[in-house]
Amino acid sequence: MKIFYLGLILSFISISVFSQDTIYLDKNYSELDSKENAKYYKTITSFKTGNYEVLRTTYFLDGQKKAEQYYNIKNGKPVFEGLHKHWYETGELFYQLPYKKGKKHGELLAYWKNGEKRRQDTFKRDQLKEGKVWNENGEELQYFEHHIPASFPGGREKLYAFLKENINIPREQKQGVTVRVVLKFTINPEGDLSEIQIVDGAPHRYNAEAVRVLSQMPRWTPTRRFGNPVATRYTLPIIFQK
């Protein structure tokens, strides 16, 4: 009988330490309701004790680990902490990057599949201090940042100019009134925009106009990660004001 009670106590302790859920993801890491059309899945482990509150582990569908990322929750938002690791689909370590209070802090170390060092970047509170890049044969290359965000052709000022020139403000909008529509969309590796969503909408005419203008944009320069163009999600507010 004592053994039975001890088992109950140990089970309760185990449950109180963490909880875990499985969530399926598409190619853009958007959450899905089922495994259908999924490319990855992730588990969220919530800790009651220790240095971190949450561990997010991402897997390829065959169960191979893709990433593990620790974070704490501050004001309802995740704040990265500790050493984050990422792997190739074939199981080799891709890169690791330490965080402190949500900022990159320490050395980013990346590797090619053959084990050769790919890059080494030193960060201090999110600021890049120095870095080196190598090819698969171990030869040093001209340096480039490991993450270069997507951008509109000509930069932010050109983006604002495009919006100002192409947006048709509904006639019923009153002078001095500001209407805001927030859109989220995918920029694919070729720079094309797709999967447009209204995150924070307004009356129908404003939503429709915001989507129309976005659909007419020229190709963007896509996000580059570790030198390669990748698909990313981007959020853009569009302001209507007379």
C-alpha cells in the first residue's frame, strides 16, 4: 500500500514539473488543426521550476529534431533565453545561438553538414561585434550577416512612397480621421507575395483596398538566412488618412 501511495506522489510531482502539447505546422510554421498538409510539428513543454519557463521543440514529420528553443513569458510574450539549437533534416547540428533576456548574447556557431565550421558571429545584447564565414572546404569567405530581412525594392522610403501613390482612400472617409489595416503575408524565396491575411481590419472597403494595393506590389528582395533566400511571413500596417 505504501508503494502505491508513493507512485501516486511521484506521478503528481512529474505532472507538476511540466506539461506538453503537440502542434502541427505548415511550411511557414503556421499552426494547423491536424497533421494534413503539415511539414513540421512542435511540442511546448511548460516548466514549473528551473531557469526557463518554456521549451519549444520543433521536429520534422519523421521525428528528427529540427530545433529546441527556451524562453520565458513576459507580458504575455515569449522572451528567448539560453542556448538555442537547430539541426539539419539528416540529423547534423546546423547552428546554435545563445540568448539573454530576449537578445542574442554570445557566439553563434554554424556548421556545414560535413562538420566544417560554417560561420562564427559574436553578439553582445543583440549587437554584432565580429564574425567570420567559411565554405564547405574550410576556406574563409567575405563576411555577410546570417539573417538579412526581406525588403521592398529601394527600401522603406520607397515602400511608403508606393503606398501613398497607389492607395485610393474611400470617399466617405472624413478629414483628419485615420483608419488602419494590418496585413500579414508571405514573401517567398523569389520575392513574390502570397497568403495575404487581414490581421487587424477595418470596414470592408478599407480591407479590400489594402489587399488590392498589396497584390500590386513589385517583387521584394526576399529574406536571406545563412546566405540562402527563404520564405518568411511579414506584417505591414497600411494607414488611410486624408
